[in-house]
Amino acid sequence: MLSITDLLDFVELDLETVTIVAGATGLGDAESTAPARQLLSGEDGITLIHPKYRGQIDARSAARRDRNEPAQCYRRFSRKYPVPGAFSDA
């Protein structure tokens, strides 16, 4: 049986990632879908998105708002797209 985590991991592009890219580019969500897909297609793009997620978590924390939701979104993103080279044997 698949868990909700397994199902979320199957989704290639999620709204949270599109929203992160939209915030970084100044585009709307609809216009950010193609750039988000392009960023997720390579290690350099994935590496660029990770700090954007962490920045959103920090901003929510600084504003004393709930940081739990962005943190959960980042955990899902990190499982699907780990930081390239973070756990290499080299």
C-alpha cells in the first residue's frame, strides 16, 4: 500500500515549487510552470531552488507566522530533489 508520502513523491511538479519560482522570478504561477520544470530538469536548477525554500521558511519564522507548512513542503521537495552532491562519496 502506498503512503501519502509516496504519492506526493510521484508528483513531478507541485504548486509549492511553482510558487517558489514565481516569487524568485516575479512571474505569476501560470507563467512560472515552464521555468520551474526547466530548473528541476538539471542539478544546477535544483541547487538554486533549495535556498529559496529555506528562505521562505526563515521569512515565516522571522514574521512569527507558522513555519510548519513551508518546512513540510521543503521536506517533500528535498526527498524528491536532494541537493546534488550533498551525499557524494568524493
